[in-house]
Amino acid sequence: MLYGRAMTDTPSFEHTRAPTQIYLISPTDVGGDFPQRLERALDAGLKGRHRIAAFQFRVKGLDDHQAARLAEPLQAICAARDIAFIVNDSVSLAKRLGADGVHLGQDDLKEQGGVKIARQELGGDAQIGVTCHDSRHLALEAGEEGADYVAFGAFYPTTTKHVEHTAEADLLTWWQSLFEIPCVAIGGITADNAAPLVQAGADFLAVSGAIWQGDEAANVRALMAAIESAFEASAAA
């Protein structure tokens, strides 16, 4: 199966699209100098229409106490810059931190009671996102349950996590054409391959390795420039 097949024509949408923005995901190791690296990345992506809008705290194998200790300084960095702080996988950790939201995979939904239970725990203002892989059915279910965004992918090969599902760019176009709930594209996205996903209708590009492998500030600026160029080309089509 092809990853992120480019569309032959730039799609048009009946409604006015919001500018595509960046959804930054942490590496699994957020110790050491990572808080300083996060500050540099966020400061490089604060301005403009295609800025960093959210940061997802994604660590594995830690209990809530250990995770909270690592998360708190990062949450403060995000709050100082008005960037949403989203916790991956854990409703309980998101509640403990008073995070801006939680991102749930399909296994998390089953284990933690679904979007409605997360809403009850976190409140009406929380941003709740759901991984929908390459499935229209899962995305429709998430929307019906009250998710604030749906995430599709992987669109390209990635070393950040094991890929079991691959998605095509036209899935973003289908969603963008029918629904107002934002869609997030994830999986192997870089400045070099972002354009087809922006043009297909992604509201957000979720990125991790493309930012943290190398100079994070320079990588953010390169991605923002690529998004801006693709978005302007799409709007002009």
C-alpha cells in the first residue's frame, strides 16, 4: 500500500478552511535538556497562521506520579505561550495535571470508557482527540461520541512508533468536505512531504521526529514554511 498518495488535483471545499497548524508531539524521553529544547521549538513556532497550536505529552511505561513530575515543567512552558497541553493515552493523568485535553487511541477508548467518560472526567472545555487510523467508520464514531478532533494516519513511514495502519490523503479530503470537527494527519510527516496533506485538507499536522531529530527551531521554521506554501497554493487553486 502506498503511503500518503499525492492527489492529482487540489481539492476545493465548500467552507472556508482554517489555516493548517502544527500539533507537536514529544519524544518518549523528555528528561535532561528537553525543557530547553521545547522552549526553543515553541518559540520558533509562536507566530503566524501556521503556528504550533498544541503539544502532546507522550511518554510510556511510567505511573501517573512519575509522568506528572516530568510533565509539570513542560506544561508550564506551554501555558506561558498559550499552547494547548495534551496528554497522550491517560485520562487520569490529564485530570491530575488539569491538562487542556487528552488524546486517546482505540485501545485507550476501550480501557478507559470512551469519549463520553473522558468528557465526564475532564469537563466540557477539555480537548479530546481520537486516533482513527485509516477508518472512516472509527472517525464517524468518534465524532458522534463528541470528540473534538480525529487523527488519521500513518501517512508516511515513521520510526516514532510501529505502524499497523496506513492512510491515504483523500481520507483527509473526505473528512474536511463533510465535517467541521478538525482532522489531524500523523505519521512520518516532514517539511519535504507535508504539502499533499495540507492540500488534501489536514487541519493539523502532528509531528515528532521531524522536529526533534536535529535543530528543533530550524526544523519548526522549515515545516511552517512548507505548510504556508502548500496552503497558499491550495487557496489559490
